[in-house]
Amino acid sequence: MAASPPRDKYSGVWLIFFMLGLGTLLPWNFFMTATMYFTSRVRDSSSADSSTNQTKGAAESRSVLEAKFNNVMTMCAMLPLLICTCLNSFLHSKIPQRLRVMGSLLVIMFVFMVTAALVKIPMEPLPFFSVTMVKIVIINSFGAILQGSLFGMAGLLPASYTTPIMSGQGLAGTFAALAMICAIASGSALQDAAFGYFITACVVIFLSVLSYIMLPKLEFYQFHQERNQRSAEGQHSVNLMDQESKDTGDVPKRQQNVSMITIFKKIWILALSVCFTFTVTIGTFPSITADTKSTLADGGSWDLYFIPVCCFLLFNLCDWGGRSLTAVCMWPGKDSLILPVSIMCRVVFVPLFMLCNVQPRLSLPVFFHHDGFFIAFMIIFAFSNGYLASLCMCYGPKNVLPHEAETAGAIMAFFLSLGLALGAAVSFVFRALV
């Protein structure tokens, strides 16, 4: 009889996966939060000393580097993310897990230490722009490997252990949005705020490294790792017996390829569902939502805080709530048609946000004038994103055999990244239609 699994004492494994999820996205969220700092540095040589009060006056005389920064940043983020997540899906079995996770965390931490140091070092706009884009490529490349590895690790555990990763990632966005609001409220210079972002990211990554070091020492995690190893060894023995009955020498390679296809066939609905979820979300947020103007504000404080609070903070809080809810409620079930249908229905948010007071606009009328409509749409939009995406990521590795769970988790991570990339691409189309 198989040994019964031990308890996760003090929820130690759950908390470590939460910390690793936070460490996966918090660095990148802080990088995006500091966009105003980066664009000020590529404006001209003296912009490194600029403060938040100087940003409005430069709007009419934006340099080419400043105008193209966000587009190039998106491209440099999404392409490496997609490519490296894809590579991780195929190569995770060839590279030790410890090297993938620990190596990725240490590289990302080093990049943020360099980024923090460069805040204090004057640079010309073009070299600074180039160095920044190289750092974005590195962060998202290793971030993709880290994310894919984490979902693969969680696939070896009970389904609920994907939730802390998703919840930690949701908190990362909330943390960054709060930091942005605090920086606006304090009137801090862009330089000081950015330096604080990068140092905080370094601390979180360091804590993630310590958490990962502790993980193999916990009995609950050891049990599931050993059970997976025994399952894999049993499957390997079956493969060897089959191989002995054949004369050809390329059987192992063929079996490995068939296994990858077989695993995808078991989870393709969930994989495409999580991809579509993030395509709709990133296609709308923040490209359309961040350009929405308050109809109640009249140049006062609400005008300054409307987007930071009602767009970024509200989205991240509700998204985090949706992701976290799967820890106590997982409905509908993994084989229910309600899940993919609910995900398809989220496409309605695209026209709903387009018909809010998005400015500037070319052709569509403003149908939802009041700020209350935008806030209500944002709450449902964000909560459904977090909850439905988290359900898909939890169910994916549970639709396959135990020794296939890590590969299934990596495949699900790839389709999550594919959704992010597709969303970034269609966001330009959606915004142009407003």
C-alpha cells in the first residue's frame, strides 16, 4: 500500500510557493512601475535628475527613444518570455531543477542590483536605452524559465499548490501599484522612487532564494518528490521492456516525442483556455484601461489618482482575490464545459471598456460616461481573470499521470506566456479601434 502523505506543517510548502510566486513577478512589476523614470532618462542627458513635476512639460518634445520606449519594452519582454517558456517546456527534463530555479533567481537579482546602481550613474540616452532593453530581455528570459519551473514543481503536488504561485504573482502587481500610489502621494523624485523599487525587488528575490533553499528540507515536499521519482522509475522500466523487444535504436527519442504530444492532448482545452484568458486581459489592460479619463474629476486630486487607483490598484487587488479564492473553492470542475465557456464570455469586456471614456479616441462613441461603470467593469474583469486563470493552471497538471505532471505544468506555463504575448500584440489593434 502507498504511504499516506504527511501534513504540510504550518503550511510551510504553501508559503514557500507563495513567496516564489511573488518573486517571479514582483521584479518585472517594479520595472514597469518605473517606466516614467526610464523615459525621463532617455529624454536627454540631464533627465536623470528630473522629478515627477517635470514629466508633463516634456510631453510635446518627446525624443524618438522616449516615444518608442514602451513599444520596444513590450517587444523585448514578450518575445524572450515566450521563447524561453517554450524551451523550458522541452528542456526542463535535461537541466536540473535546482539549476533552473536558483540560477534564474540569482541572475534576476544581479540584474536588479545593476539597475539600482545605474540610477546613480549618469549615462547618455542611447547607451542607457540599449542597456535597459538588454536587461529587460535577460529578466524576462530567466523569469520565463523560473515561472515554467515553478508550475512544473507545483504539478507534482496536490492541485491546490498551484494557487499560492498564482496568488503570489497577483500580490506582486498589487504591491507595485501601491508603491506607485505612495510615490505620487509623497511627491518623491523619479530617481528616488525608482531606486526604492529596485532595492525592494532585490530584497524580495533574496528572500525567494532563501525560501527555495528551505523547500527540499520539508517532509511534505520530500514525500511528493520521492513519489514522483518512483512513478518515473516505474514508467522507465516499462519503456525499457518495450525497447528490448525492438531492434531499432531510435525508440527512446520517438517515445519522448510521443509523450509530449500525448500530454498536450490531455490538457489542450485547459492550455488554450488560459491562453485566451490572458489574451483578452492583456489586450485590454492596460492599453485601453489606462487611457480612460474620469468624468467626475475636474483637475483635482481624483484626476491624479483615478488611473493609479481605479485601474492598476483595483485590477491587481481583484485579480489577487480571484487567484486566492481557488485555495478554498474550485468550481467549476476540470472537465466541466462551464469553465471554457466562461472564459470565452470574457471577450465582452473588450467592447465594454472601449465604450468607456477612453481618450483620445477616433470613431467610437462614449456610451458609459460615469466612472462607476468603469469601476464595476474593472472589478468583474480582474476577478474573473485571476479566478479562471488560476483554475486552469491548477487543473492542467492533474489531467495527466503523476510522472507527466511536471511537463504538463511547463506546457501550461508556455500557453500562459503565449496568451501574454498575443494580448500584447492585439492590444495595438484594440486601441486603434477606439
